[in-house]
Amino acid sequence: MSAVVNGRQVEVSSVKVDRSLPDPLAGGSLTSASAAFTAAEGPSVTDIVSTPWDPGSVWPPVPQSSASVSMDTGAGPVSLLANGVVLSASGGTSGREVDVEVADAYESLNKTISWDSLADSMPLVAEGVGDAYLGQQSVYWTDRILRHCGWYATPPRVGYTGLSVPAMGSMNPEAGTVDTSARTSTGGYPGWDATSWGVGVSDVTSTYIVGGGGYSIKSRGRMELLAMADATVTGANRIEAQNNSSQGLVRMRWSQSTVYLDVRVGGTYSQAVSVARTPGAMYATVEYISDTSVLCIVRSGGSSASQSMTVDSSVTTGGVLRASIVAASVAGGFQIGFPGSTGGLAGWTPTVNMKMRVFNRNSLKVMRATEGADCAELLAAQCEAECATYWIDELGVLQWWDLARLEAEQSVATLSSDDDIAEGGFTWSHDLSQVKSGVLVKWLDPVSTRRWRSSVDFWQGSGQSLQPGEVDVEEWINVPDDEVWISPDLSPSRVGTAAMADFNGGLGSWYGGVTSSSGDTDKWAHLNGSFLTQIERVTDNAFKLTTQWHGSLVAIQKTPDAEVASDMWKRRAGFDLPIMRGRAKYQLLDRDTYGAATGPVTAPEHVIDAGVWIQRADQAAYTADYAATRLTVPQPVLSSVALIPFPGLQLGDVVEVQDTHVSRLTIRGIVVEDSRDIDADMGMSHAVSIRPTFVSRNAVTYEMWGSVVRGSSYGQWGSRQVGDTYADWGNVPLRREDVL
């Protein structure tokens, strides 16, 4: 056994490690893997015992010190807990041993996160020209939350990132601003495919405005481009840095076999350098030498190539303000950055392994803005809604799995009663409180009203009066909980001043008012004083409207009852102001979906409140049916399987337990708990808990077989044995008579 604490290897005399896999259908959420070990540091010069008060001491460790624990099996080291942190340490002056408690990095998920409203297709900045088709699979939000907490399936941002598009279910950028986005071949939404890192985009062309205000290679010293591609590549694939006129300056492109870095020379692109492509991350650097000379580097896998190039001065001195991404085949992890040093992400490896559904992945139409939400709670809610689970494994990698996909994995080991299961055998538990009469999924169905121009009514005032000299009148506009507003017009025009065509046609946000004195007709308020209104966005769910009125009369926020302007339609007379409009509004309607399977009528119903995490009837049905299949039938679990030490077994592994002597069962299931206790003499106790997914009998007696087929005619029994010889039946007499 060994432990590395704060980069220092220490001698371990005993260690205990416990970890568990959360079950969202039983109310489980992520818990830390914990290890407790006793370690000692040998004498340095004298026999003085180290304490936390020693100057410059790195031992004993302080809380939040880095820590990893492993054991040597003879065939090599096996990690028990990697990339963890010290929770506590205690010791004394009677000996050198220190008791240390360590946990994995689960605390990194205890953060808060905020985001703006997002639709799967977002209106472009210019009105009347359609939408940017981004897509919005729910994995986009999983990835966004994990990245916020420091966990990455695609590379983290390099320094001074101007553009970052993980493309994990959406082309919405985490840095930069989308300009256009659509499927290359037919328009509309891009394609999404499962990849080795999670989900990637295909058949897409997107353009962006790069953040940073126009960093250049000269001003920052270098520019770096990143992308990821899977094993198979076809067609055109590239990420390109451009100037403000959308002229390309530098691009990285890739084929099935090669990654290329091109730079502009003589007004056209010239290939600078190339390297053999390995599936995964591709990484290019263009480093400043002079205004007309750069060093070009491209990396893929463990290979790299470099070459100095003469280039147009616009490449080095021009600001990078725009970018484009073209992906004919599945790709992701796109970035353009201007870091302070070269190659900071060389050798990067993912810290997240995402295994979503290969087909029928969950997708969302719209996500409501969120302020200060707890990341761990968001992920737990998504797991329950989608029947997924996640944990941090023995190597310190965060594993996110669709439960059905996890259950379909091949067995990694067979634990037999002859070789692997200790004399204690296994214990089972049968909690009938987990049996339900049925499953109900509550979800939200977004019904949208959309326009290409700002003509969707969001909020309208009630014609309130303003007293003479009443200034800075503030009013809050709050988006109702069951609505989402997209692209509100926050620059209202004043009625009676601006051209009336848009007001008459119901386009845009407007403010204004009228005044009148005794016996007079209504007049525009701004003709009798100063009338101004502005709308300030606080969050996507809250806006502050401020009105200033400087005049000697009462101003009423409406249009005149009688026509005072020849260009205002009569139907707009007496129209309450102000009015706030935008491009799209979603109404979130409550929906209920029941699972097909039912259980005992005396049992309670299981309710999954999926909320905004499910927005389609087919996804609600998937969750309801999956949960009902599990929860409406009593399913005992192996609460503890005592093992002859099996060091390589991991949480989440699919295994088979074969007991040919006592229970005569073969149980296939998922390891959901793992506990190991190792002492100074390398004596090890090892126990796991397994949630069965399939159970069958083996080596049964004639009486057991008879109890199963009793009541069946010879023809009925024979129909279940079609294709079997008598010898086959003799080997497995209960073929197709599986327990679970």
C-alpha cells in the first residue's frame, strides 16, 4: 500500500476504502468515495515527532491537501482513490503514525451556477432574418454544469479564450457569440452523434463573433486552435479564425488520416504543417516571430510537427473578430484562444467519461434562465429525470452513464463460489418499500409563440398615471414561472415621436403617454414636458423599467382616446403603455405520463418530477416505462458479497455471480458498492453490493424443474425448448425459465 499526499509518498500501515453508486430511482445522489489510512513518516535527523506547527512542514497534511491511495498487487499498482483531498488528519506525540481521512473530489460539485434562457433555435441579432439553429440536447447542460465545476470531457479553455464551443449537444458557445448556425446539407438543426467523449456535432456550418475585442497574434504572442474528432472522418472539417470582414487568417482542418494547419500567404491559404491524425483532440499553435513570420505547430495524440512560415502581415497584426466552424463528420471541443504560453493543453486527457444513450437521446426545446442554482442538485434532478447515474471512479475520472446503457455492458468478471466468493457467501435484502403500484412522470411541455421580428407581447403596463415632476419611477417586470422569454426588445421607442408604422403593426417595445387639462383633448406628454422610459435587464427572468416625467400636468401612460396623429391607427387609440415585446415566448404546460407496467394496488405510486429536464412525450414515456419496469416488481439485491480479494474490480462494473453449491443461481448485475479494508500485513477483506439485472438458475434438481413446468402441457413445455436437444435440456433444464 502507498499514499501520495501533497506530492510526498508516505508509508501506509492500514487503509479502508468505501464507495457507492447512486441509484436515482431510490432517491440516491452522488456521495464521496472515502478512504481512511494510517501512515507514518520516518525520522529525518532526530526522533522528533512531526506536528502541524513545524515551520515549512508538509507532514502531517493539512485539509484540502492533494491525496491518492493505491495498492500493489504484484502485477502492478491498482488505484484505490486518485485525485482526492485530505479531509482531516490526527495524531499525537506518542508515535509517528497519523490517521488521515481522504475523499474524492466530489466537493468540487458543490458550486452554484447561473445561465441565461436558451432555445434550441435562437433569433439572430438582425430582425427578420431567421434563427440560428443550435440544437439543445440535455447533455449540453450536463456538460456545461460539469465544466463549471472543473470536469472536462472536451478540453478546458486555454487562456484568453475568444471562442469556445464544446458542441456537446448544442452549438451555443461558452465564449464568443453565435452569428449563424444551421445544418450544412439541408438547413435546420445540426446532427448529433455519440462519440468516445460523449456527443459530437456533424453536418453543421456555424459562424461566431469572437470575444476579446480583437486579440491578435502579435498583441498576445500566439493563437491556438483546438478541436476533437472521432475515429471516422469524411468531408470538409475545419475551424477558422477570421478578421472582421470574415476573411480567413488561420485555419485547422482535418481528414481521416491527417491534421493540417494553414495560414494566409499572398492573399490565399498555404499549408504550413501537418501531422498524422489520432482520434481525439487536435491542437494547433501559431506563434509570433515577426509581423511577416510565425512558428506553426500542430499536435494530435502524442505526435507533433512544427514549421516556420512567412505570412501576410494581416495574419499577425489583424484582430481576430470572427470565426467559422464546419463539420461534415462528428466533431466537438472547438476553441480559439490567445494564451500567455505555448502548448498548455499538450497531453491533456479527459476527466469525464460520458456514456449517454446512443439513440433517442433526450433533447430540450428551451431552458429557463437560472440564477445561483446548486450544481449537485441540478445533476441529481437530471439523473432522476433521465434514468442516469454518475460517480467518480477509482482513477479520479467522473463517470456519467445512462442506466440502460450501463446495464447492457458486457460482464468484466465472473465471481464464482469456487474461486472468488469467500465462505461468508452473500447476503440479500428485499425492501418491499421500494415496490410501487406504478410510476408517474411529471414534465413540462413548452408551447411557443415565435416571430422573426419583435412582435410577441411579453408584458404590458396598465396605463398608470404619473404625477407632475415624478421622476425615476421604477417598476419590476418579472417573467412568470411558467414562461420563458427569448430576445426581448430592451430599446423601447416613444409613441408619437418615432415613425408610427411599427407601432401600428405591433412591432417592438414602446412607451409614452398623454396629458390633458380641463376641457382639452389628449396631447402627447412629451409635447408638454420630458417623458423618458428605459428597460434594464437584470437577469433573463427580471427587468427593471424606469420612467422619468418632468411636466406640470398628470401624465397617463397610454395613447390618446381620440386620434391626435394622422399616422396612428384608430384601433391603437387608448392603448395601454408601456409594452415590452420580443421574438419568442414559451409557455411551460404541466403534463403527466404514466409507465406501462403496474404493481400491487396496495403499494404507493412513485412520482418523478422531471420538470424542465423532460419536454417531450416520448422522453417522458421512456423514463416512466424504465422506472416502472424496475419499481413495480420486487427485486432483491445482493447487499453484501464477501470476496476473496479482487483488487481490479471497480464501481459500476457489470459482473456475474455464480453460486453452484448453495443457491445454485447465476446473478448478473452492477457493482453498486465496494468496501476494502487492508491491514499492515496486507490482509485484505473485500465486499461488494450488486444490483441484479438478470438472474437464472443452474444445476437444478428434478423437483425444482417440476415446480416450474407443473400445469403446462407437454406441448406448452416443448414450445419453450424449441431448438434444444435432449442433452441441451439436460444441461440447462430451466432454459427460458429465468428468474428476473
